[in-house]
Amino acid sequence: MERLQRIFGASGMGQPPTDSPLLDSSEQVYISSLALLKMLKHGRAGVPMEVMGLMLGEFVDDYTVRVVDVFAMPQSGTGVSVEAVDHVFQTNMLDMLKQTGSCILWENKYVEIFPFYRPEMVVGWYHSHPGFGCWLSGVDINTQQSFEALNPRAVAVVIDPIQSVKGKVVIDAFRLINPQTMMLGQEPRQTTSNVGHLNKPSIQALIHGLNRHYYSIAINYRKNELEEKMLLNLHKKKWTDGLILKRFDTHSKTNEQTVQVPIPLSFLQLYTEMIVFLVIDNLPILVQEMLNLAIKYNKAVQEEDELPPEKLAIANVGRQDAKKHLEEHVSNLMSSNIVQTLGTMLDTVVF
């Protein structure tokens, strides 16, 4: 009935009736850590092609869309579009999802319960734009229209696995704008806060129809207790890692590449605070990378004495911090050689 009112309401212009609920600018999409990792992994595995998948979660209220999990679809695409959704594959995946059961907290223990306790539904879809930012192409808009026909609050998430780096994920969520609303000069959603306008849109997205054909939705992240444990176990070092030896030829080659340049003691005395030298057959030698950093650090110290304060404040902008990198090279060189030496001695005694 509401859809008929939308079609025939407002003098037949397709405008929603005045008493229908409007979407809000304070709406946010909460993506779990597991879903974000799976999207990044799927996107990087498909480079340079586009990949897509479906997002599972729930619409909590009018202001919150929670994405719990995602699963990849067998589609691939070109640089500007992806193929249509395989509905048979989607149905089979959702049926298997219902058979996995779920976990609940019971007396401070997580107990698995069966069956059909996975309330997640499809809340939207995601696809990757490897290297060319977050926006929707014409084919993406058509795909999003098919999702919004099933649920008007469906979300399209675009992620860029190439531009994403540690601590900064290039991701954005979109929803289409009713063209009749734009023709009448009305806002696609009511503004009750500035949450939906905090992120500055990119010029590329504005060129491709942002705020004309679709609008952006704020993305936030949440993690529960199980997800925190999962993230803490990623790349977690064990106590046995210190006993693992590198290949002797690899370790020797690394040392040969770094320990190459003989330096007299008179030169080393200038940098006794920052430079560590090794003594092999009573010949002091300095790692080549550390030598270059030491020269840069010496030059920086001389510039501090010569430049006036106003020029010194901007002199090092965009330049490599030689002192910091020198400390890092010293620490890595000492730790790697000490661990390799002690591990070799221990293995010799034990085996």
C-alpha cells in the first residue's frame, strides 16, 4: 500500500507522501572488523579486476545499519563495472548460513546453538574500485536500483584496496537519490545532524554523480569481545619465534649487503652517539645504509646552526628524519645478529 501511495501520491509525480518517514542524515553504517577484513582481502585478491559480494547484517533502527559479515560472489568485472548478481549462488549461500548456527553468552561461556539462529539478512552489496576511488558508475547505479527495489534502505559499499594503507581504509557507502525528488528541488533526506556531512567528498566522486544521483552515508566501526580476540591474534608472535633461525646464506647475504664500507676510527668518533660499528678481525666497518643516514644527520645538525629560526621551522618538511631512521637501523641490526647468534649456539648444544 505504501508503494502505491508513493507511485500515485503527490499529484502523480512519484513523490513520497508527506507523512512517510524520510531518511536521516545522521544514519550510519557500522561495519564489523571481520566484514572489513574480508572485504579488503577479497578486493586485493581480485586486483586489477573488480570484485563484488553481499553484506549481511540488520537494520537496527532508522539511524543504524549494522554489517556483521560478508561473503564473496563469483562475479568479476572490468575497470568500470561488475557483472550482475547471481541469485542462485546468493540463495545457496544464505541457506548454508542458516545451518551454521550461532553463539550466545551463557554463564560467562560462549555456547553454540542450532539451528536457524542467524538473523542476518542482506543489507546491501559491496564491490571494489582498485586504484580509482570510491564512487558509483552507471552499471553500479543499476545494480543498486535492483537492491533498493527489494529494500529501500539497501546500501552500496565501495572499497579501494590499492589506495588503502595501514590505518586508513579508503571506503564509502552510498544510496541512490530519487530522481523525482531532485526534479522538485527537495532534499533526498532530512538533516538533523552533521554526521552525514563530516567526510569531505572527493572531486572524482562529485564528477561521477555524488549528491546528484546518489549520496554518501557515514561509516563507523564496532568490534565485540570475540572480534577483539581475533584481531589480537593476528600476527601475534609466539615464544618459539625467537628460536627460528634464518637460512645462513640469506643471513650472510643480508649482512654483506649492509656491512660493506670500511670507515676509519676518526670518522666514527664524530657519531659515537648514533652509530654502532661492528668489529670483525679488529677492522671497524659501518653499514652502508647507516653511513648515508649519518651523513644526512650530520648535514641536518650543521643546518640547524646556520639557518635562522624562521627557515629552520620549515626546512625539514617532507624530508627523511635521518636520526629516527638511524636508530631504527641500529636496533634492527643488533637484534637480528644477536638472535641469530644465540639461536645458533643453542641449536649446537641441543642437537
